[in-house]
Amino acid sequence: MRDNPIKATVDFNLDGTQHGFLKVPYSGDDSAWGAIMVPITVIKNGEGPTALFTGANHGDEYEGPIALWCLAAELSAERINGRVIIVPAMNYPAFKAGKRTS
């Protein structure tokens, strides 16, 4: 089995709230060693189920990312049992460009 090429700047097993990035490898014309930095928030409190919330699968969808950024800012670890993973803009390049696809 190969290692996952996507690296996270957050620890999915650490209790508390962490804001960071998923570093998705990307080779562009300017560099073969680039990365797309996709925002992620992980909120964990003890053992329990994991819920994943994603937005901006298409870059021109704004309501989901706005709601998820608000949730990431307001939800505290003390209010949950388990883990909440929030990725407000899955297709970050398209979201940043304001276009449906990247």
C-alpha cells in the first residue's frame, strides 16, 4: 500500500480545535513540486462518531462555504462527543476563482 500523497497540517486524533490545511500535491507549469492548500478544521472531544462537512465541491457555490466557516469559528470541542471535520472549500482553486470548475 502506498502512502497518501495528501498531507494534513492538523492532527485528526488530537482533542480540541485545530485550523489548518490539506496539502494536495500539484504540478503546474511554474513548478513540479507545488501544493494546493485546502482549508480544514478538525474539532475533537474524546471518543465518538466522526462527522464530515464539505462545501464548494463546485467553485461557484458560496452558501455552503460561508456556513461552514461560521460553524468552524463558533463550534467548540466542549459541545461535541467525537470528531467534526470541516472542509469549507473542497475544490479550493475553483472556489478562489469563483468558477464552477478549476
